[in-house]
Amino acid sequence: MLTTILTKAGDFYVFDPATLHEQENMLIGDAIKLQAVKNIRISRHTKTGETHERVAWQYPTTLSLQTALCRPDEKVWEAPATDFEQAVFTQLTQKTPLTKDQRAVLRSQYLRIVLPQAA
């Protein structure tokens, strides 16, 4: 059965406990980071000089093999993966793209916003 953890950094990971091990004080395993990253960029029109926001979304696309999840003391919460989390894990393991509905759930429950850097 798959497991989900939340880290102190606010990251959610779904992983197979059979692949999890500790190495050099880090939890390592096959996992997917659940997130929807909203990248906001400020663009300036070259001719008019007007500025506007551009938004790009990023979602998990692959299973990360033997990736560092967190230090054992940084694990805040652990529970069996929900049906949604299991479905996302299975789909990405099979290299099947996420559906529109799955991306919507990621945006509503696992949103991370990246703001433009100050110049």
C-alpha cells in the first residue's frame, strides 16, 4: 500500500514503502511529489512598454526513482495514500499524463505559487 508524507517544508510525497530506506540521515525512495506549481512572470511588451502577468503551470510528470524525500526528523505527518494519490502515482508510474480533473485537484489541494523575482 502506498503512503503519503508531509514534510516541514510543506511538500507532499506519495511513495511505495517497500522502496523506502534511510541513507546518511535522509529518507530515500521511489516517490512522486504532489504539487501544482503556478509560475507568475512579469512580461513587458517591447513596443508599448506595457507590463502584464504570464502564468505557467507545472505538474508532476514522472515517478522519481530513489529520490531524497526529507530527513526523518522533518517528517510532519504520514498516512496511507488516498484513492486520488494512489491514482496519480499509478498513472505517472505507467507514464500516462494526468487528466484535466486530476490537475484541478492538484491546483486546489497542493498549490505552490512562484512569484517573480525582484530586479
